[in-house]
Amino acid sequence: MAACSAAGVDIPRFCYHQRLSIAGNCRMCLVEVEKSPKPVASCAMPAGPGMNIKTDTPLVKKAREGVMEFLLINHPLDCPICDQGGECDLQDQSMHFGSDRGRFTEMKRSVQDKNLGPLVKTVMTRCIHCTRCVRFATEVAGVQDLGMTGRGNASEIGTYVEKAMESELSGNVIDLCPVGALTSKPYAFTARNWELKSTESVDVSDAMGQNIRVDSRGVEVMRIVPVQNDAVNEEWISDKARFQYDGLKRQRLNVPLVKGSKGLLESATWEEALVAAKDAISKVKGNEMSFIAGKLADAESLIALKDLANRLGSGNLKVEVSAPHLDADVRSNYLANSTISGIDRADVILLIGSNPRVEAPVFNARIRKTFLDGAHVAMVGEQADLTFPVEHLGTGPDALAAILKGSPMLKRLKKAQRPAIIVGPGVLNRPDSAAVLQQVHELVEKADVVREGWNGYNVLHDTASRVAALDIGFMPSARSASAPAPKLVYLLGSDDFDPADVPADAFVIYQGHHGDNGAARANIVLPGAAYTEKNATYVNFEGRTQRTKAAVPRVGDARSDWSIIRALSEVLEKPLPYSTTDEVRARLADMAPHFAQVDTVQSPMWLNGEYFQAFKDRAGKAAVEKQAFSSSISNFFQTDVISRTSINMAKCVQTRASLAHK
Amino acid sequence: MALVKFLKDTYKRDSVLDALKAGGWKAFLDGTLAQTTLVHGPNATLVGSDGFGNKYYERMTEQYGRHRWVVFGDLDWPSGQESSTVPPEWHGWLHCITDSSPATADVSYPIYHVPHHANKTGTPSSYAPKGAWQNPSKRSWKKVQVWDPASAGASA
């Protein structure tokens, strides 16, 4: 089949999928091979030299018609009420290759629907037993939840016992299903695919920057599906990326709000709100202001806010739940240097303080693929089920020290051709991360992880804004260490701020798109745009610059985030030197050239230990605490303000909790 | 005498005069009521009653087809005497579909059974389609729900 598509001939198929193993059970891809007595299934037939393959002979046509007739025997005629209608492989192929009349007069079989949890809806009578979902669950997602029971006419796809799918990637079976047997539960009966406007964008629910297509109708996001990008997410996305979109329709900020005399937030015009912000800002000194960016902040607004803060004389910049000891001096120090696709080539992987299954599920699937290709995976950190067997070396820094002293793992890393070390947020977010990072650096040096043509030092981040913030240098300046307690705090979409950073008497300006902790604490609320409503730049944890595209209009009177900061600077009479998106991007490219190179990874410079030495000199000898590395994400489904407002995600949390009970 | 007893029973009064005062006089305006209370009623057998207070009578000496009738619990005229208050199990007996009444035989209900209620047309609880302005729980056509600072302040 691959040979045929290389030659430009498209062969119909249901069960064959290039990222899954070959099943050969739908028989739709039958072709005629010269000197072969019967038509052969091209998906399972290796192409050989001198082979003559015919794909448009009467025999092939008849074979396809026959297969199609068999498939349609037990397929219900409910296309008009089927959510797959219009984008259904079976519908399309029966139009192309099916017979023009039916001879079927018997009863169709019926199959009981399965309950796969709050995300995947099943209509099992529509199933044609291609087993793509079963192969996806076992091969890619790594859960043994789906399977085939029964034989012949009685065979059914289902969970063996009544149980929801326990995977962070379960939504992908919806895309894989060539018919309408597995469809999206939240999307059910809400839209038809031909009424949707598709916008290719980037997901911000984790730091991986999964490529997505936002399907919208009018002002509503109707669904989110993956876009194929072999370098990032292949063609999978996590359930959070796919199903959190209903959070975009709830608890939104649509008008500027200013705290009135009664101590309540009251709606105001932009002019009133900006003037109120100016009054508050002009009352405090530069060093008494602090600026905190949230998990979903884009690069444009980050640079605008940094420029504004510097003009106001403040260097107190911070990203919430920050990795306090990472610095922006050397880019290779905070990126996944092997790149996401490069992990495929690694042969020994050591995870330190990272649980990729919750921090970046699609990346975890990628590590799993590497594992299946024969790589050895070990981890230091809290025990976690990564969907594949992992050598667990310990939970805390003492295990790291043991590796350094010379354990079999160190030897294994040294002997490996392409060893990779992945440092997760479990290390970065610790108060003593400087000391732990020194240990990690020592390990990187000792195990010789960075070699000619291979850089195995990877940092895995958990929030979409982190890498862009580091690239821009959105971090505390040297002077900020001696700054007094802030009297004015500017929150750029920050809802998970550390309460210590926002004193009770501080004046708070919140800019963001959802009403949550930040807006509830704020004195002034400036409504911004969510990631589906703006053209914004994000950088994922391998350093790939990617841009979201506006799919739907902004809510009410909300504005694009960087333009709010630009307007504020104008009111403060310290105007920023850019007034269009292109000019902001030019400023970004000025700051860091890779911002101009969208969808590419500019491999950063590796300073061969010089940086590690500098890091050590600066951080000094710090004590390492005993406690175990724990992942920053305790609840995969609710990590940021969008997923917290999403009802779909709340249902997922409930389902998981009930599964844990059993 | 049976007529007197019937009037007294129907209106739950001790004397005929009181019964007439309590609403029996309406029989002179309402022919149906007169028929059931004055002509049919005397010497009839009370077979049973239902949850709405409807009483079911039978008198085999009547012409066939007129030998079973109901005296409604709510005898107000013209708002009462709602024939749709007769539940299905009594409806069958009343219309001679069956001879077994709930008074003489156990009624088994299917699993989807819901308690019977009278026709609600013309009342505030009558059916209104979704989106109709009469429907109290109208479907919200707003695409986006906006944050309300007052509610958030309470929860925070």
C-alpha cells in the first residue's frame, strides 16, 4: 500500500493506519498482483522487485464492491443522525467504490453501546471492526482497556469489564474511528462538519505546543482536533487539549471592571479602567511594582509587559509557579535539546523529577514509542505509571547522588550511544532546585550525555508560557532581590500566583480572559483574549516557535493582550515603540532571533560545561533537601484557568475518582 | 329516600338543605350533574374511588352502556368535572373495556409508569416548547457565559 501511495495511487482502506500495526482485517485494500491467483490485501503485502500491481481492473472493482457490501450488511442506515456524517470514511468510500444497489433484505445485527467515560461516545452497531481503536489503546496509549470479544458475527469491540478508558489520550480514538462508532461526547449533535470553519492553531494546555485545528461556528468553538505535525505531536493530542474548549464559553471577562466605592467590581469603559490603572501606578515607585505572568501568557504580551515594566523602573518580573533557579543566560539550559522527535532516537532515557504522562501526555506516548523500539527508560521521582515499564531508581535527590557515585545506571548512560536525561518540573519548582540542578549538571558531565551530534540534556516544562518568558528574559532582575513588598501587582493572566507574592494591601491589576482567583482578587480587571481568539506566539519546551491563529472573535469588549499593555503605556505617557502585531514581532525577533523563525527549532549553543561552572559559582554550595521529587501537576485535567472552568474536564476528574474507588 | 341519601353523601352534609346549599343547587344549572346526582345516583352501587376523589358507580338496572358512571371529586361548575382526571385503570372499567376494576383486582404498572394527572391545557403548567416565551426554563441562546464578580466574591 505504501508503494502504491508513493506511486500516487490512493488505495481505499479502513483498518490500515500508518502509525499503528497492520491488522489486515477490513479487506478494503484488495489489489490484483500479477501471478497471484487471488486479490491480495495491499496493506499486509510487502512490495517486491518486479511486482506488477493493478489497482483499477474489473477484478479489483468487483472485490471492493463485494467487501463494501459485506461491511454495509451490519452497518445501520443512520448517516443523517450520525455525528460522523460528512467526514465518514465508510460514507465516502461507499459512494466511490460501493455498488449502486443493495441486495440486502435480512435484519441487521445490533450491539449494545459501551460506556467509555465522559469523552468518547459509542454507537457500537456502527462498528466495522477495523480494530484501530484497540491497536491505538494498546500500542500508543499503552492501556489495555479496549479489546475485541466474541467471534464472527458476535464479535464486539469494548472494554472487557464496564469501565471508562483510563488514558490521557483517549480522545484520539475518535479521530481514528473510520465510522461513527466512536464519536465525541461533548460534540454530539452540536454541529455538522460542513458548517464549521477550521483554523489551524496551537494548543496551550501544556508546554508541548500540540498542533490543533480549532473548528468553530460563528462565535463558538465547536471542537478541537489534532493537526499532523511529525516533529511535535505526530497526529495525537491530549484529552485536555481536545476537550477543554467548553471552558472558553464560561466565566469569561467581557468588559473592564474597576473596584467601586462599595468595594465591588463594577463594569467600566476602557478609558475609565485605564485611567484608574494610571492613577494607581503613578502613586507607587517603580521598584514597588511587581509583574506576574500566568501559564497561558503569549510572547507578544510578555515582551510588551516587560518593556512597560522596565520603562516604569521595575524589574520585578515573574512567571507564576516559577522555576526560580533557571536563568535565561544560556538557552540550551532550559530547553529539550534532543528535540521532541529526537527522543525517538535515544537509547537510554533517565527521567528526573518528571511524570510526562501528566505533564505532556503526547510526549509520554513518544517516549513509550522509543521504549518499544528498545530504549531503556529509568526514572528518579515519585512512583508513577507511565504506561510502560520503567526502572525506578528512587524518589529523591539521594537517588541522584547514588547514581553519581557510580551505579549501573551511570555505566549504562555512558555506554549508550544516545543517552537522554529529562529534567522535569518536579526538580525545577523545588525551593532547593539550584542544588539539585548542580547534581544534574554533574551527572550530565559525568555520563557524557552531550556528544558530537547529540545533545541529551532535556528540560521538560509544564506551562505554555515558560519558555517564551525565559527567551524574552521575563524574570526577576538583579535588583529585584532587594525590592520591598510590592504595593501594586500586575497579573498577566495569572491565577495560580503564590499568595506571598500578592500582599493583602497591594493594589492588583488583573489582565486575562477568565474570572478566577486573579480577577476575584483584583482592583482593576482588563479583559484579554484566550488562545483561540488571538494571533499569538508561543514557544514549546524544545524551543519551537509556533503561532496560534484567531478562530473566533473576542468576547464582548475584550482586547488582544499585548494591545492592552500598549494602550496602558500610552495612558501612562511612556508609549511602547510598536503599534502593530508585526512591529511587536519585530521587537521579539530583535530580542531573540528564533521568534522570527516560526515552526522551526533553532538548536541552541551548548557551552561545554562552562555554563555549569558559572551556574555553580553563582548558586554557591546549597544544601539539598531530602524530600522526594513530586510532579507539579497533581490533577491532569485541571491545570489552568480554562481547564478549571471546563465542565468536560470536571466530569473527567469525577470519572477518574470513581475509577480509583473501584 | 335513596335520592336524599345520595345528595347527602355526595355533598357530605347531614340534611338535604345543607347539601343543596353546599353546591347541590348547581344541579339545576348543570344537566350532567343533575343526571348523575338526581336521576342516576339513587340506588346505585359505589364501586370505588380514586386519588382524585372521583367516585365510580354502577347500577345494573340502567340501560346497557349507561350503567357505569363517575361523580367527580371536584364538582365545581364550570371549572371542575374534569373528565381527564379519570386514571387509565378506572377509564378501562368506566368504558366497559374491562369488568375488573382497581377496586376488585390488583393493577400492575409497567416500569415506565408515572402518576396520572389531569389535562393541563389552559393552566400555568401547560406544556410550552423550548424557546417559547411561556416556557419558564427557556433555553439560553447566549453563546458565552460572562463572569459575575459578585458571585466570585462570595465564593473566594
